[in-house]
Amino acid sequence: MSPRRDILSPLPSDLPAAEQVARLPAGFRAGSTTAGIKSTGKPDLSIVASLRGPLPVAATFTSNRFASAPVLLDRAHLAATDPDGGGGYGWVSGLLANSGCSNAATGPDGLADQRRLAEALGAALGTDAEHTLAVATGLIGTRLPLERMLPAIASLAADGLASDDASLAAVAEALRTTDSRAKWATVRLELPDADGRALTVTVSGVAKGVGMIHPRMATMLSYVLTDAAAEPATLHAILRPVVARTWDQLSVDGDTSTSDTVFLVASGASGAAPVTPDSPAGDSFRRAVEAVARSLARQQAADGEGATSLITCQVSGARDDAEARAAARAVVRSNLVKAAVHGRDPNWGRIADALGNAQLADAAVLEAAGLTPTDAARRGGTLVDLDPDKVSIAIAGTLVFAGLPVAFDPQAVNGAMAAPDVLIRIDLGQGEGSGEAFGCDLSEEYVIENAEYST
């Protein structure tokens, strides 16, 4: 067959550009402090609080069966504030984050510790404990230092919160553990008010996580905040498919964390009319949320532990989008592909090998991404539909395989792979489905960092 050079340019996108800046939307205040959780003495505790009473919130969480105490309590709090959400959405007045201790695999005592933190935050903000949510990151199997955290929460809530961009940036900094840098992204868009007049709305996110990253149902830790207005169920209907297309397509090391959590919170302070999922305004809002999520996921992949290169794999020509995403994720999760990218080795055989093993996501992820429950159950975990004779592969802009090996200059591709973002572009020749995934190379620094993580 003739090489399909025309279809291997980067996939187009309808998403708005996201700025890599932290902008705190109206209706929130935020801040961070040092509570002595981290041995480094760096900031390790933060609060994001509502200025307008309980706010609508949607969430996705890890599917790891060793889910952390914050995840377990968050689900319970969401279910208590909105039983219709089943633990996926509800109402919140305050978000608490700590880094340095994940409070996972700590049993009933760890859950009791988390309840005490919720009670303390609720008291400090003048709200019920059930209107608080929390995330935590750090070593698994260690208890929280409540004797230091409880007074820190009271002090921070009383005197340390502000409604400026620097405060949101401070939250992102306090989330860091092995991250080499903080991660933030913002999109501004226009949405109509009740009279149809255009108002500026902000969607801004912060995130952390560069190791133990292979999400199924959530991201590592992330807040996406907006001054748009929406009901909790609407936020969840928008958030879950966005997560399926962005953070669920991120893999650093193939391990799904015990703590993965993402919250989408809407203050309504912009004055824009409430969005609904199927309206033009709802679509604009969804694309803004997705642009923020995609930017954060790519920042996390680029900062993967020990990483020197971001790997972006884009797949077209799949039977549907779910199969395209599965194929892309199989490539970025392959340790052999990761090692080849680290060595700038255009070894396309490793990419073909990963494609040949690609399996669709589990049923829960497929359903969240838009498949019917019946189709999701039938197709979950099945192999991607693949005909090797129809597959085309390009590495860093050079076609290397089109049903058969294609002659290319290995040294030229080696040089192109030295870029900070290496694009692996694939077409399956089966249909109209497309998708992408994000990962990073595998270096000796990853092994060194994780060999010494707890000591």
C-alpha cells in the first residue's frame, strides 16, 4: 500500500487556548501554610473556601480499592449533601489539601483522623463538616499529624485566605510532593447572563502528580474552579467525559493511585446564567473545562518523575473514539516505548507491539465517556479492532510504517526526538474515531527517585 502521509499531521482541536497561569475566579478565597507535615518545612496545607455559602461541586475519584480516607469521606459527604449524586456530586463550602501524608491504608483510625479535620475545617469556616471536602498526597500507610494540622487549619482560615491569584498559586505550590514545579491553567470565555448580555467567565485549575499515575476514573489531585453557574448534576455531566478524554489518558508509570481526585466547583459569581449540558453556553463551558484539564494533564506528563520528554500519542482512523483513546493509551504506557523515547531511538516496532496489545478501558470508564451501559459492559476490556496492513505510524513528524516498513533516516528522527514534546502519530485505517494520550519517557532518575521514596 502507498504511505498515508496526508493523514499523519497533528490532530485538530476545537478547544480554546489555555494560559499556564493561576487565576482565582470570583467567589472564592484561598491560601496555604506550613503545618509541619513535610520534613522539608515547605508549605503543605491549603484551603479553598466559598464566599457565597455552599457551592455546587462535581467529583471523580480513584477506582483503586485501597482508596484513601479523604476519598472515602468525600464520597460520603457528597452523598449527604445531594443524595441524587451517589457520591459523585453535591455541595461544598471548603476544600482542604495536605501534602506529605496521603492518609491511605490507615484503617478506621485514619478515617477518624480525616473526620476530625473535616470538623475542624467546618468550624473554622462556619459550615457543617459535610460541606467540606479534602485531598491528600504523600506516603501511604502513615498517620496524619493532627496535633500540628488542627491549629494550622484554624489559623489559616482565620487570617491566611485571600481572593487573589497569588493565593491560588500558593495552593498549587502547597500540593507539590515530587513535582518539580506547580501546575496551573486558565481559560476565560464569554457566557450570557439572563438577559443575553455577554459576561466574562473564568475557568481555572491547579493540579499535582508526577508519579503513581495511570488514572481510571479520576486524576491525581486537581481543583478546577469557575465563577460560572451550574447545578451539581450539570457539572458532573460535563466533568466525567472531560476526565475520560484528558486525565484518564495520562500515564507516567502504569500505577493508579489510592488518592486520585478531581473537583469541579462553580461559584456562580460571574453573574452569567446557569449553564446546561446541551446548550451552546454549556458546550462553550465544557470546552473551557476540557482545555484546562488537557493543559494540566500535559503539564503532569511533562513533569513525570525523572522525565526528559513529554510523549503525545494521537490516533485517528479508529472504529470509534473509545478505541482511538485505548490505542493511544497503550502506546504511552509501554515501558519499551518510554525507554525508546528516552534514548531518542525511533524503534517503531515497539509502538506496533503496544498497539497490538491495546485493550479498551473498563466498562465504568467507557460508560462515563458516553457509551450505553450495555455497550460498555460488552466492550470493556476487549481488544482494539486492528488490521496491521492498514496501520500507519509516524514518529516526530516522519512516517516510519504504512502497512509495511517505510524507509527513513534514523539519525534525522533521532535528532527530532530530542524535542521536549515527542509526537507519535498513528492512523488505524478502520473508521472515523480519534483520540490522544499523554505520557513521558522512562529514565534512570525515575528508578532512583522511587527506590528511595520512603527513606
